[in-house]
Amino acid sequence: MTALGEAAEALSEDSAGTESPSYLYWMDAGELQVMEARVYTELRRPLRAVPLLTDVLGRYDASHARELALYLSWLAVAYADANEPEAAAGTAGRMLALGQSGSERTAERTRIVLDRLRAYRAVPEVAELLAS
């Protein structure tokens, strides 16, 4: 969380003529928001992760299918951690539809999401997803 705070500060102070951290070449407010949400997901704090991810994904460029699939994977896990298996299954379905890029990282995230959803296999939406 400290590193995220430092990154937010660096991003807010970034301007022409100032020395900035090298990672700012690809970082913007949306990417930082995704990183923060991923941290909350890994810490199993879904009530913090879900709003951040739904906000940023609501305006995310769908032409970046691989990144969108990855970010949806964290949202699916956060929903599962929040005991919202139906939302997790719906999000995972979207992720799977996008995530057929051949990326090893996407494949690994798919395994993680499906493993997390197995705890909810009695929920019809999850059972249908796992069967497909």
C-alpha cells in the first residue's frame, strides 16, 4: 500500500521537465486503480477491490482484450471472496470469452479463477461455467 501511495504521488506530480520514475511511461490513473484493486484482491479485501475494478473496467478500452481478461480475473476472484458466486461466475464467463489469447499469464489467471469458483460448484451459474 505504501508503494501504491508513492506511485499515486509520482503520477500526480508528473509533468514535463520533472524527473519521474521510469514506470510512468505506461502508468495512468486507471492502471494505478487496477493495481490498487489487485492488491486488495490479493489481501482478500473484496469490499475495497470490487468498486475499484468495476469503476475502471466500466471505462476500459475493450480492444485490449488480454489486459481486460486479466483485470476481469481479479474482479471474479474478488466477487468470490465477497461470497457473490453468481457475480463471480458472470465475470469469469466474460473473462473466458476474452482470454483465449494464448497468453500464459491469462491461462494461469484462468486456473486461479476456476479453482476459486470450485468452492461454489453447487451454485447453478458456477456449475454451468465449470461444466463448459
